[in-house]
Amino acid sequence: MRKLIVVSFLTLDGVMQAPGGTQEDTDGSFKYGGWVVPYFDERGGTIMHEQMTKPLDLLLGRKTYEIFASYWPEHENDWPGINSATKYVVSASRTESLWVNTVFIKNNVVDEISRLKQQDAPDLQVYGSSRLIQTLFKYDLVDELWLKYFPITLGVGKRLFAEGTMPAAFKLTYSEATPSGVIFASYERSGEVKTGSF
């Protein structure tokens, strides 16, 4: 059985939209694309490299797949193994593969992802894919969160924890602050929400 891991760059107010470039995702007239760039230091790069070089397959929404497929096939030196990894893409419209080892999921998305998780195969990492992530949260399919909090707020943009978020408890398994102030924090799913009173 493999884990489903959401890997996300976030502002302090939870925005995940277009972290890596000005034209990455301009939906909603978003004008802050590339907001991670001024804060990405050597230590942050080292941690990302460690996460990206673990054995993995990718689970992506259509838009993130198209962004990745336009870049990563020619830059495998920066992400060893990415071309040989299986890319599972949730899309009702795309049928043509842009990248080797692409498998499309069109119907029964929740059942298909649940089936993938039962396989003896590399963990599934999810990048970007804000709409898909809401479905993953709604159906409690997320096993771990690998988050990177950047010391800015944007006020607008697509958020990681949006309409699909359900009550769930997580346990912190790793945290580190980089010299530029980015907090890397990893969490694993840890049962139900508990409450109490002081």
C-alpha cells in the first residue's frame, strides 16, 4: 500500500496559486505569480531535492500536468527519475499524452485513486492541482502533507484548504525553518479531531 502525499508551497494566508512563475496560473486575474522565488535559498533547495528524489509517482490535475509536461521532460537532471515515474492525470477533457508514462483518470475518480493507493508501488505525490486536492480532502484520501510556508500574505488566490477540507487531525513529523524564513513542515494523518475545554 502506498501513501498519497500533498506537496504544496503556501503563503501565510494559505494561498497556493502560481508559486513558481508570473504566467504559471493567472486565473482570477492573479498577479502575484512567482512569489516563492525571492525566498528560495540553498537550504530550501536541498530539502526540496531530498523530497523530489524519493521514489514516487505523480497524481496531478490537468492544468498542473500541462505546466509540468511543458518543462520537466527536458530538465530531468533537476528532478532525477521524473520521466520514468508514472503520471496519473485526473482530467475529463484531455486524452492526448504530453509526457511519457502518463495515465489518464476520467471516471470514478475517487474509486480509481483509492485503488491506486492499494497498490504496492511508489508513493503518490501531488503538486499544484488545487481543484483535485479538494476532492482528495473531501474523501479523506490524503495521508501526508509536505508544506512550505513562505513569510508573505497575498489576500487573494487559490487556497490549499478550501471547499473540500473536512475535519481531520494531523501529526507533525518534521519541521525546519530556512535562513530566508520559509518553514518546511510535514504532517501525517492522525485520526479524528479531538476537542476539549480549559
